[in-house]
Amino acid sequence: RAIGAGFLIAAIVWILPSASGSEFLVIVLFTYIIAIAEFTHIIAGSVEAFLLVAHGDISIFTMIWDFTVPVLIGNILGGTALFALLA
């Protein structure tokens, strides 16, 4: 799920320069796709993870090893895969 989100966020970066005047629509569409597909992204998901830690539902260790590290690696792989394919 993290690889897909990384791929889509990288696609936003790739498409935005060509979307003059429609930038907001492009961002909304791609983030909607990420939400519908239940992909995980490190930026948006970190807020939820930090709130779970603050509330005491999970430990900081669990947040780092079960969420942050795998999602960050997946997002990097997904974004890198898109640019590798396009290059």
C-alpha cells in the first residue's frame, strides 16, 4: 500500500507542471485515489501515528518499526519506480 502511494505522489509531482490552472483538481483527484485505495503515505499517516502515541494506544517503538520505517521505504520505492519507468 505504501508503494502505491509513493507512486501516485510522484505522479502528482510529474503532472503538476503541465496542469496549469488545474493544480488543485489534480491534487484533490490523486489524494482521493490514495484515500479510496487505502494506500499509506508517510506524511499523512504520521499525524495519525503520532496521535496514537500521544493517546497511549501504541508505543513510540511500535510507531517507528511497524509504521514509519515500512511506509517510508514503500513510499521511496514507489516514487523511485515511477521516475525509473519514465526516465
